[in-house]
Amino acid sequence: MLYDVRHPAKGDRNIVELGMVDKVETDGNRVTVTLAFPKHRDPLAEYLIGSTKAALIRHIPGVEAEVKTVIKDAGKKPAGLDLGTEELANVRHIIGVASGKGGVGKSTVAVNLAVALARLGYKVGLADADVYGPSVPKMTGTENEIPEAYKEGEKEIIMPLEKYGVKWMSIGYFAKPEQALIWRGPMACNALKQMILQVRWGELDFLLIDMPPGTGDIHISLVHDIPLTGAVIVSTPQAVALADVEKGVNMFRNESIRKPILGLIENMAWFTPAELPENRYYIFGKDGGKKMAEKYGIGLLGQIPLVQGIRESGDEGEPVALSSRPDGEAFVLLAEKVAEAAARL
Ligand SMILES: Nc1ncnc2c1ncn2[C@@H]1O[C@H](COP(=O)(O)OP(=O)(O)O)[C@@H](O)[C@H]1O
Ligand SMILES: [Mg+2]
């Protein structure tokens, strides 16, 4: 039954296979399992303790289950994807761009924020970790390019693509979207770790990570293995999207994750028609993002309008942040705020 307890950050292998079961003791109807954790604290410890207890209760009627922990080297290092973080050694800020749900413009914001930060003179990279719907290749007009990869000793190194002054990497360069869609948890996790940890980023001020939508296992695994310095959360102002923001915020504030949230970015904050550039229509309601930011005690980093040109430039592979149109400048303002918030960390 302990085989049922899987470690989501370790390719979903079970605790027995991972050598984490230190002792099992019985005394009457009492069963005590001791789990071994390596010297550093595992952010998923609580989760694993709970799952182990649940597995005991499920399989042994009337059991009095107890789970203890001990800190020690959990046996030999299991074979698997342990990529190390050497390629991130010269990256100053690693910032996750997250949202509680899809379709709120997370990728649009991530790509334009990257371009705008580069316009401000920062060295910037963006890793598209949305294995279920990579959109960076299309949004940057790089969908027909294939990054170079080579072996360096035992290690496989992938070179990022460079365009618009930003280094780009995406799973979309290697797999067609239809393929990415059938990936299951552990495989998706591994692929996206490679997209970040095997890439020769070089020296960067900012590495943005376009996270997959949602708040599931993939996220926990990602924040566990990638040394994020913080996160920004993208939302639209509708109430439903805001309920999802709550999930996103709670994820980063979670006991076992605890990553600082730089702030909220309200996308589609209002609609401005091309022919009436001075007008603002609050079609999703006004100031939803501001209220949410206040509620959670996080800053509102910026508001991006809903403008036809933002979608079009995304479809054309020329991010609007390259232009000095007002919608492009909105991203430059945002970039200044993000850089400020990151510097305060
Ligand atoms: N501010 C905006 N104005 C106009 N269109 C937008 C804006 N933000 C996003 N979009 C469009 O909405 C769609 C979803 O955006 P996308 O960035 O792919 O969302 P996500 O990554 O959250 O799924 C895309 O077609 C994109 O061009
Ligand atoms: Mg996306």
C-alpha cells in the first residue's frame, strides 16, 4: 500500500522506490511508518505524510496510523531527471508568470513584459513552461525555428533562440501542440524542467517563466525544482478570474512553497476601440484587479487594456511592446514596476 504514495516532484515515483520508507513498526493495531527525508526540508513533506497516513487507513481497517519523519539521506540517489541548476547560476531574478486559469492573457503579458524589460536595457530570457499550450513560438514569430542542442560531456545543452533582444525557449520548438496535449503529469514535468534547466541562458537580469495555467502538481513540482525568486499573477477583472487569482496567490503562499508575489497584473482592464483611443469601456467591471490586490495585500503592478492591436500583434509574432503605441507603452510602464518590485526582494 505504501507503493500507492507517490512523490509528485520526483516523477511520480512512489516512496518505497525512492527509498524514503525508513521503518515500519507495529504494536497491536497501531502502525508507525517513519519516512526519511534528505537533509534539506522537502516542501512536499506534509503532503507525503498525509498521503501515507491515508494509504494506511485505506488498506488496514481499524488501524491507528502514525507517520513520523527522520532527516537522513534517503538511500541512494534515485535514477531520474536531476538536471542541476548550473545553467541558472548567472540569472539574477527568476520570475514565474502565473494565473489561476487559462485564457487570461498570461502568455501575452509574459512575452510583452520580456520585450519591454529588454527595451529598458535588461538582459532577459523567457521560458515557456506551458507544456499544454505553448504559445511563445507563435507570439514571437519563431515557430519555424529549431534551437540548437549539443552534448557537453554527459550533459545535453540547448541554446535559446534570440529575437527582439530576448532569449526564448519553448517546448513548442520541439513538439507539435497536438503532441504536447497528450502528455501526462510526470512527463510534462520533466519536459518543462529541461526547457529551463538545460538551456544555456548565460547572464540574465530576468528569466520569466510562462507557467502552465492552474495550480496543480506541475506547479508544485516546478517551484520545487526551479529556484524561483518570485511570481507575478495575471488576471482579468471578472469575478471568476479573481476567484482563480485567489488560488494562485494561495499556491505561492502555501506553507511548503512560500515564494514572494511581486504583484498582480490586471489584463483586459478596460476595452479601448482603435477608432476611439481616448475611450475606456470597463466591460468586465472596474477596478476588480485593484480590489483583489488590496484584499491579498499585494501590489497592483499594472493594468493592460483590451485592445485589438495586442491580439493582432500576438498573432503576427510581433509583440506590441516593441512599438511606442499607447498599448506598447503600457507594457514598458509595467516592466518598470516589475523591475522595481524585483529589486526590493
Ligand atoms: N490585452 C489584450 N488585448 C487584446 N487581446 C488580448 C489581450 N491579452 C490577451 N489577448 C488575447 O487573448 C487570447 C489569450 O491570450 P493568451 O496570452 O494566450 O492567454 P493565456 O496564456 O492566459 O492562455 C490571445 O488571442 C491573445 O492575443
Ligand atoms: Mg498561454
